[in-house]
Amino acid sequence: MDLITPSLDTLFSPTPDKLYFPACLAAVAIIAWLVARHVPFYRSAVDKSLSMRHPNLDGFRGILATSVVFHHFACNQGLLATGVWGAPSDFLRNLGTIPVALFFMVTGFLFWERACRGTFDVRSFFVGRVRRVAPLYLFYAIVIVACTLYWFPGNVVDAPIRLLADLLKAVSLGWFGAFPVNGAEHTGYLSGVWWTLAYEWRFYVAIPFLAWFVATRAWRKLLALAIVTFCAALFGPPGGMALLFAFGALAFEASRHPAIRSLLGTKSAATVALLILAVAPYPAERYSIEGALPLLPVFLCVACGNTFYGVLETRPLALLGTASFSIYMLHMAIVYAIVRAFNKFVFPINSVDDSGVWALSFACALVAVFCALLTYRYIEHPFLAKRNDARPARRTVEPAREQSTAAL
């Protein structure tokens, strides 16, 4: 596998992209918070986020989701310039692959924690997953199908059965990943993030079996992680995805030890982890052992509560993290529409200098974030609130059942 090693010159003399990106990300987060803080709902959501068991996790997810927006803007720019979908530089490519890899680790971390509790309610787990994914996914599926039929019409002539099959796939909550709708290969420009949901759902299906397997004996955890690592080395990218989930599980196990947690929660550990990520060679295939290992120190720090100099617990990033699923799911159609409109009605993007390109990408990200805040408020949250309201009710019912059983 080809490895690309960053040079010291690029490390200490960064390219404009490496300077514009953090500035744009910070500006998006700050502006979004300055607007949203005037709405009691968003203030309450951020307060709740910062009072969670892992208060740094939403800020981390906010960075990851917003980074993917900038990555897909670069992909649209590359499409206009060369006719090929893809980011024009390694740095911009990593703004997509690294966040997705870390998102998989976050999933592995959270659900391995749940699997190791000793009691696992399969029904409530899958009901919760459907409540979490379905409302926003189905809303966006409608948007994707409508946009595809409008922007890329007539791809399959006299093939209603094919279109019906695509519509059925579209309501699968991501099980089939990304796929052409009505034969339009360009659908991926709007629904490209769906491929990650396919891996997420397969991990969800494995969780009940993992919970049964690892809850009884500690050595079984090591065996499960060893099997996943072996599969990652043997089968390439599909196994590599499983390895990312396994790294999240490994991070949870590390975070359970007070000594490790204390060590990795320091600013020094954050600095070392970031330096490793900056100087480590990165392969063309990020979803592999070689690509995942440099990310592990950063995620170990996050799992151990490291706030990375307090940044991950700031209110602007907590706001982005609260709406991170909406940002991640919605942004591709928004970016595609803005880029095409600008290129057609203003002037060609390829004639704009770096500062102008980043200004447009900043505008796309800001619009995507504001749209995501609305969908979180009116589509995601109502179902999340119902799920959270149901939990206390179950807790009160179960003790009552136990007491009645004891009386009998």
C-alpha cells in the first residue's frame, strides 16, 4: 500500500488550505451559536449536551460533521474542474476520510459501552435506533429522490419496476448504502454519505451478539477484538470498517482504567496525539490498518475525556455536535445546489482564487448548519424526546413488576 509522508516543510509552512479550514470551521461554529443562543430550545440543547456523561463528545462530532461539508465542497469543485468527483488535494481528501473513520470509532465506543453493561434489551435498542435514524433519513430520502428526478431525469426509460425498486431501497434507512436512483449515477453527488449507514446498520445487528458474547467472560473481549483485527488485515476495506468499530471498543476499555484516563486526559497527551496525526504517513486507503492507526491516539484521548485545551466543550462546537447527524446527512444536496448556482449565475468557480473558494465553502457550510439546526429542531428532536420520555416510564414499570412478583 502506498504511503504518503508529510514533510517538515509542509508541517511548519502550511498550505493556504490548512490555514483557511480551521478559520472557516471556527467562524461557522461561532456564527451559528451567536444566532442560535437567542432561541431557548438551542440553549437548552447545548446545556444538555455539556452535562452528558461524555461532554466532549458532541464538540468532537461537531468538528467531524462540519469537516465533511468542506470535503464535499472540494469534491464538487473537483467535479467542475476535471469532470471527476474528488477533492483536489490530500488535505481536502482527508477532511472526508478522517472524520468518517473517527465517526465509526465513536459508534464503536458508545455501543461497546452499552454491550458491556451486562443487560441488553434488544427490542428497545433497535426501536431506539429506528427513532434516531428514520425521521431524518426518510425526510432526506424524499429530498434525494425529488432532486434526482428533477436534476437527472430520464435515465431509465420505461422501467417503472426499476424505479420502484430504487424507491424501496430509499426507505431502507440506509441498509443498502448509496445507490443510483432511476439509473442516475449522479445520485451519489447528493446521497454519498449513505454508504456509511450500511456499515452502521450491520454493526447494530452485531451488537446483540457481541453483548451476549462479551458480557460473561473478560477474555472474550480480547478474542472478539483479535478476530476483527485479523479480518481487517485479511479482507481489506470491509474488514477495515470493522477495525474502526473495534478501535472505538478498545478506547472504551482503556477509558475504564483511572490511570490511563488520567494520563490521556491531559493537554500533553492531546499535543502528542495531534503531532502523531500530523506527521504519520497516511495511505491512499484510509479505512485500513495503516490508515486507522494514526487516528487511534486522538480518539483514545477523546474517549478518556480530553477536551483538547478546552475546545471540545465550547458552546459553539456543542451546538454543532447536537445537530451533527443533520449536518452530516443534509449537506450534500445543499452544497451541490449552491455550487452549481454560483457557477452558473455568478461566475465560474475555477476562475476564483483560494480566498474566494474558501469564502464560498464557508457560505455553503453555514447554510448547511442552519438548515441542520432546523431539521434537528423539527424532525429529529420530537422523536428523540418521545424516546427519552419512554425511558423513565419503563424504569417505573419494571420495579413495580418486581414488587408484584415478590408479593406473589
